[in-house]
Amino acid sequence: MTQITPSGVEILGHLEPGYGEILSHDALVFLAGLHRRFEKRRQSLLRHRTERQAELNAGALLMFPHETADIRASEWKVRAAPADLLDRRVEITGPVDRKMVVNALNSGAKCFMADFEDATAPSWSNLLEGQINLRDAVRREIDYVDEKNGKRYAINQDAAVLIVRPRGLHLEERNLRINGQAISGALFDFGLYLFNNHAALKERGTGPYFYLPKIESRFEARLWSLVFQHAEDELGLERGTIRATVLIETLPASFELDEILYELRGNIVALNCGRWDYIFSYIKRLQARPEHVLPDRSAVTMKTGFMSAYSKRVVAVCHRRGAHAMGGMSAFIPVKGDEAANDAALEQVRQDKLREVKNGHDGTWVAHPDLVPVAKAVFDQHMPQANQIDFVDEFAMPVTTRDLLTAPQGEITDAGVADNIDVAIRYVASWLGGRGAVPIRNLMEDAATAEIARAQLWQWRRFNKSTAEGTALTAATLEGQIEATCKVLQNEVAGQTELQNQIRQATTILHDLVLSEDFVEFLTLPAYDILTEGLKKSMRLKEFED
């Protein structure tokens, strides 16, 4: 299939039927405009992350910025939320495949966060078919036929409000190049959804709503504010048409909540506690400090001191500024075939949501349709109104730097080490196979939880930790355990060469990440290299033929 592209725009991914409708000439012009306007600023912000990490490694401390004290002290509010985002008591999240989109929109949740980021492996086909699925969903033209029973599913009239999460600013989309440069994955996902759907969304009485991931500072929030203004101007949209929720899932961002809201005050409606990425960011940004070593992943819950402080700070700041404070994701999912285990999992979810609503959160996340009524019942009982933005905890003390940084007590165990290795390899192997949200032992794992697993292994080795059972977590020990786990997992899929190869590739990635002298920013960076290896080979062949 041929595609006429604008000057300077090059599509490297294969164009399957229907892709050209998403990647229309005008859509590509819009994407090219975003890239040319903002790529230098994006690269500058990524360099700033690297420079800031070097400063932290050299002894600098995270703190509330002195230069923005006036923003934190003064009284101001964000723009009021649109009508269909006033009540967000339960949001379901998941990847953008067709079955998930239909089931999530029909789940009974108030909103569905369609995730191009941590729950989606960014293969070209996943991304473009995801855009097609969302386009069809916006227009109520999407359906799904279950191959097992032949039953057809379509979207109900009371479908959830659609919110889209693009990839983080650090990722590229190598299948589309502008003036020889790969476009930002964030701008690719954002730009295509906005361009192709803003008019249809308006006709349905809703709007282009986004979740923004991995933001680290007010400067990154400012970039998104400029992107929104540019996009609204280019498409002839009224100011504030684009509405955003920012995930507070990095440690530095928790020190700049007011500032992030302020930079995006014309477009933002909420902050969200992205708890799993937040734990990962805690390890990453405090990587040089032995006093911040964390215990087993299972021991770091939202009841843990620094996690509880972060959650309560999000609530306090959001409500002061007139924004929603969204809760996060419990990793537990329903357990089929074991009633007792299923009841225990549901109770874990129920208690997690009870803690959130009592802390003042205006809504929460679930990862499975069967958990929507569980979470909804808790919020309905304790939050009968649309939200609790007016909630103020009069007895809460201000959250301090110490509150946000103090590591919890707890053990590192042999079981915790083994679980981290197993989860990391299983998840990355699935990611390389095109799946970004993976149920593993009755927990929903995504890129964020895999990041915690590999980051902890690196941290424990870096600081010469031993388990409670006395196992020294040396490079040699971890290398041996990683290799042994690889063999076990390969034996589970004996005879399935492709899966065995993906497990081997995932093992190599984990090995390199855990034993690296320097901490690698994101595991998805080396994994994306493998995911796009076929693209690189075709590019080399094309250059040879030319």
C-alpha cells in the first residue's frame, strides 16, 4: 500500500489496511508540526533529568523548590472540570486492544483509561490498531465477536468516558520520522488521537481527555501546556478543550504538585497517585543512597509511611486547588476456580479502596471489570456525592520532606528475590511478544511493576544486601538465579520456539539491567530496541538497496 506523505515525513512501519485512514496526510502534517515545534524542548527536558540525577548521586537533596514558594502560598484554582468528568469514582484501565476497549467501556466504570503506555507493548500494529479501536469507540462503531462462543459485543449507551494515556516523554516512535528524526511516542499517541477524534468527541458532548505519565517537574508540565495550546490553535479548538489528568508517579513530581497544577491550570482536572511507578521512581532517583533501600516489593504498600504521605499530599493539594485527587491501582485481580482465594483478593481490593475514599480521594482505579462493582460499592457508601473536592482533613499535618523520603523497615527475603526475577522475566517476555498487561499469580503486572522488580534487584546488589535467610545478593548469586529461572520458564513452554526465544531475550535484558554499574532509566528502552529490531534490519536493507 502506498502512502503520500508530507515533505520531511517518512513512515517506516508497514501500512496494513485501515492504517492510512489514521495516518492521513493532514494527520501527518499535524504530527510534523508538533515534532518541529517541541522536539528540541523535549530533548532539553530529558537532558535535565540526566543532569538532575547526577546532582542527586553527588549528594543533592530533593526538596520543595524555593523559587516557586509564591505559587504554593498564593490562592488560585484550576479550571473547573467538564460535566462528564465531575464523577470519576471508579476508572478502569487497560490496553487498547479491541476486546479490552469494548469490555472496559461496558464495565460500569465512570471512565476508561485507554493505555498506550505501561499496559501496551508499543509495536507498530498495537499502536495503529489501538488508534483504530479508539476511533471506532468514539463513534460507537466498535464491536467485538468472542471467538469461543460467537457472541457479539457492542458498546452500551451508558459507556464509560474515554481518557487516553499516551507514552511518556522519554520514548520514541521509530516507525515515523520527521526530518530524519524519530517522533516522540508521547506526541505520536496524543496527536493521532486528538486529530482524528476531536470533532466526533464534541458531537457526542464530551472532549479529548488525556492522562499524562512520568512527569518529573513543572517544566515538563509546561511543555504539555504549550503542546495543548498549540494543538488547540491548530485545530481551531476553544482554550481548555483538551483536558488532562497528570499521574504523580515520580518522586520529584511529589515536591512540585502545586507547580504542576499551576502550569496546566487551564487544562488540568486532576492528579492521580500512580503508586507502582512511584515506588520505582523512589528507587531510581535515590539510587546512590543506602538509607533508601526498600524491603520486598510485597511489603511496600500504601500503608507504608512514605507512600501514605504522598497519597495524602496529593489529596490536600488537589482539593485546595479545585482538582480531583484520583487514587491508584490495587494489583489484585479475581481468582478463577478458587473461591477462598478470590474472596481474599476481593477483600484486599475493598480495603484498599476504603483507605483511599477515607483519605479523601475522589475516585480510584481497577484493572478488571469484575472489580468495578467492588470499588464502586465502597465509594458509593462513603462518597454519595459526585466527588469530595471540598474534603479537607483539618487534623492532617503538613507533609514534610522527611515524610516523603524515609524508607520503611522490612525484610528482603529469598522469596522476594525469586519473585522479582520471575515476574521481570515473565513480563518482559510477554512485552516482547506484544502484551503489555500480564496477569501473573493472580496479580496484574505491567511495565511499572516489572520496573520495581528489576530496580530492587539492582539496588540490593549495589548495596551488598543479604536476605533474611542469609543469601548474599552478589552479582554472581543473582546471575545464577536469573539463569536458573530462565531455564525453568523455558521448560514451561517446551517446544514453543518463539516463546522460548522471548524468554531468553527477556533474561538477557534483566541480566544486563541488574548487573549494570549504572542504573538504566527504563527497562522499556533496551526492550524497545529488540521490539524494533525488524525495523532496523529493513532500514539497513533499504539503505543498501539505495
